[in-house]
Amino acid sequence: MAVMTRRLPLMLLAVIAGGLATLALPASPASAHAVLASSNPIGNSVLQAAPAEVVLTFTESVRKVPDRVRVIGPDGKRVDRGDASFDGAVVTIPVQQTGAQGTYLVSYRVISADSHPVSGGFTYSVGAPSTTPPSDTGEQEGENQVVATGVKVVRYLGYAGLVLLVGPVLVISLLWPARLARSGPSKVIWTGMGLVTLATVAAIWLQVPYTAGGGLLDVDGSGLRNVLSSTFGTAHLIRLGLLVAIGLLLRPLLRGETGRVDQILLAVLGGAAILTWPIAGHPAASPVAAVSVVVDAVHLTSMAVWLGGLTMLLAFLLRQANERELGAILPIWSRWAALAVGALVLAGTVQALIEVGTPDALVSTTYGRLIIAKVALFGAVIGVAAYSRKLVLRRMAPGEPRRLRRSVGVELGITAVVLGLSAVLVQTTPARTASANEEVGGSGFYSAMLDSNLFKLQVDVDPAKKGNNSIHLYAYDKSNKPLPVVEWKGTAALPANDVAPVDIPLLPLTDNHATGEITLPLEGDWQLKFTVRISEIDQATVTATVPVS
């Protein structure tokens, strides 16, 4: 038995190494889980006058990364004025009116609702295009690959820690024979506790350079405060507090001194701790956040119970328990495993329906292909588990305990790779978002400067395609200076298809800037008419013919 106990650390290292091998694949590009849906000015547009602000609209709510939203003028100097304002998915950047003609660069790095960074940029020109200006700082907005890999490794260590903590605690609480020593399982459980704690602290540290785009050691007090004040940071701090309380309850449990009340309290604290994983990740930003958080918690719990229980079987019970004890333990464990696997399948199906969205996204996105790989591996695990269950349900003949140990070992080996895929999935843009990004990331838009006898009106329509469209209007006087507007009115019509004029609801954002949303249900040349009143008696109407595809 002592020899088997000494082999336990090697077995655990092998399981962890199997998962880390999955993470050793070439790093993918930064996994932004929100995307720039529209901007005003529109990228690559040419304006007659410089806008007083730049407006960015993302596909989901975003938070700021300090000093990482900038507008660079043609001379390479920053022209953004003060801090950008964040209102849900809309970011507004005040811009200085320098009067400089040429190309302006807008660069941004923000944090999406699921704690992942979103970075990018575009240009617009005033008067006529010029050479694209360089960033005033020379900083690279790309993802640091050491940090990105570190985030995935830390995710995996957290999952491995859950496996070594949850399942073993359940087994030693309810299935462990009284005559067997608890020192070996105690080492496994404290190892799991240490891995989860280490992963939690490391995740907080890495989140600073991960969101800001820095290196592994680019962590300061301001960055830590920003992380800790976010949902991500709060969830991790709560997890650390719960781990302290769980650790206090584990000591008497591992000595065999815990009562039923303590076990119930330990289960409640453990459930609360597991909830911090989905709250800090994708599920919190899904279209049905409450459902996704609960489903993900069920998925994690089932995984930890199943794999943790298998670890206890392989490392201890199948080697140390006698035939009578195994005859009592294995049928109970077999039922638990069946329930855990059933919950895994159900929770995984619900997660896939939410995060993938469409059959096309399943095969056309990285997230969807990783799901397919995970399902294939999981199917192999189910096949091996069915064989193990068959051995358990029939009387143990000579040699069958050895075959059972081998089949359980194969289960653990394959699921180590599944854990690695799960760690990569968490850092990969969900398929539903990736598909939406492709739709909103197209280059289709309409921009024109319309003249009247009173003013000039810049009209931007994005994406100028069938369906929902955003309209931005900018009014200027004849010298191209912003012109205050008293009242805005607009209509949209499609004469070729006998579509009568429909009112466009317009909302003033500044004195000379208004915006509106309208659904254009048909393709064709739409006529957009805008009546702009600049005083009690002065107003004019201009018409834009917008080709919609």
C-alpha cells in the first residue's frame, strides 16, 4: 500500500500534464467577446468638418481600461479631450476642434461583459485622407502571449483543483471505510485546495495585464484596483473568502470528526464557491445569464464529483479496500457517476444551445469546433465508463479489479484532455458572438454630405443593409463649423416598391448631432428625407438616396 501511496503524486502530475499538453497548442488571437458594432464617424469615411465627438457602439456592455481609448490627429498627437464616457455598450469620446485636415486614428481597448479585453481601431478623414498617423505612445495593442497562455494554464489548474477537492471530499464524507487511514486522501484534498487558491490569486494578478495588454509583471496598484472593483474581481475575492471557511471545516472532516450539520454547511459553502466561476465568465454575459450561471455551476459540480470520485477509486479504494467493502461502495458510486454524467450531458447540451446558437456556427467557428472535439472525447469517456460500470455491476472475479483500475485510468487520462479543452473554451469567443461579429464586422455603410441653402448635413447609415440600421446626422454651417439644430425630422421611403414614407425617430445627442434606428425590410434605393430646423423660422429639407443590399 505504501508503494501505491508514493505513486499518487506521479499519477496526479500525469493527469495535470495531460491537460497542459492541450494548452501547448499555438496560441490563438485575442478572444474578444464583444465587437464594435458601429461607429460615428464610420471607419474610412471622409468628413467635411471635424466631429466634436467619436461614438463607439459595441455588441454588449463594456468597461473602460484607463487611458486606452484614444483619437490621434494627422500630426500623431492625441486630440481626444478628457475621459471617454461609458454608457452600457456605447462609448463617447470628446474630440478637440483643432481644425487639422487629414486622417485621424481611433484606437480602443475596453473590457467586455464577460471580463475579456476588446481592442481595435479605425480611421476617418477630415477634408481629404492623408498618411495614417502613428500612435502617440508606440504601444502594441496585441495580446501578450505569455499572459494569454498563463490565463489558460491558471484556468486548468483551477479545474484540476476542483476535481481533487470536490469529489474526494464527497467520497471521504460518505463512502470511506472506517478502518482505512485518511492521510492519503487528505493530501489529495489539500492539494486540490492549494491549486484552487493558487489559481484564484494568479487569475486576479493575470487579469491586470490581460485586460490592459501588458506583460506578466505589468501590474500596479491602479490596475489591481480596477480588477478588484469589477465583477470578475469581486467573484474571485468572494471565492477566496469561501475557501478560508471551507478550509476550517475540512480539518475536522479529514480527522473523521465532522457531524451532519458541518457536512451540510460544507456543501452550501462549496456550492457558493463553485458559482463564482460562471459569474466571472461567459455565462454572466449570455442572453439568459441566470440560466447560464446555474447550468455552468451544475456542469462544474458534476465534472468535479465524477472525476474526483474516479481519482479516489483509482488511487485508493480499488487498491486498499477489501472485497466486502468494494461490494458496498462500488454500486453506490456507480449510481453517483451515472447521475453526474447525466447532469454533465444535460448541462452541456443547454450550454451549447445558448453559446453556439446555430448549426452553422457549430462548424464555422473555433468555439463550435472545440465543442465538437470535446463531445467526441466525452463520447469515448462514456464508452469506457460503461465498461467500468459493467465490471462493477457483476460480481468481481479474479483479475477484474485490475481491469477496472485500467479502465478508470483510461477515463481519467481522456478527461484530462477534456479539461484542457474546457480551459481553452473559456478563453474562446462563444460561437453566437463570433457569428454576430462576422455579421456586424462587414464594410457596408453609406456616408454622404448633403447641401442646402442653410446648412450642410452629413448623413451616415450603418450598415446600409436589409434589417436594422443606425443613422447618424451631423449639421454644419457653410464654413464647416458645427451648427446648432433646434429640431430634427426624418422619413424613409422606397418608391420603387410603393413603400410610403415612414417616420424615423431621431434623438439629439449634441447640438449638431442626432441619431436614430430604423428597420429597412427590403433591398433597393431608399429615399431618406431630413428636415432640419435651425431657428424659429429657418429650416430646410435634404434627401439622401441610400442603396440597401
